[in-house]
Amino acid sequence: MSLNQKRIELFKLDLKLAFKPTHLSIEDESHLHAGHAGAASGGGHFKIYIIAPEFSGLNPLARHRAVYAALSQRMSGDIHALTIVAKAPEDAF
């Protein structure tokens, strides 16, 4: 298992502790960013798709803040860049 695969498993644990997702997937997009200055930091580039009832009534910014809070321990070393698609069940994709 690669380092980023291990990271993804930890991210999933953190997110499942913070939310009750009906859908959760995380993609490693680090290969798309190889060679730029931020890639040298060691943190990966990830894309999170999450549907959870906790996002009901929250605007997109509040949803992103909630995801960042759930992953706060990972932000300084494991994550360099993060794309978030966070939906409530009623507005799922």
C-alpha cells in the first residue's frame, strides 16, 4: 500500500468519525500536480466526494469548513491541496 493510499484510509476514518456519510470517496490527484513547488512539501493532492446528513442546511463554505475541521490533524503534513465536493442527501449529485 502506498503512502497516499494509507493517507486516504486515515482521512476516511476521520471523516466517518465526524459525519455519517451515505457516500464517501477520496481520489489521489497527486500525479496531476507532480513537478510544481507545492508537491515538494510531501503532502498529497486529494479530491473528496462526501454526502452526509450533517451538511443539511449548511452553505458550501460551512460544509468545506466542517470537512477541514474533521481533517485538521492531517492538514499540516499529509495534505497539500484538497478539493471538496460536500453535499447533503437532499441535494446529492
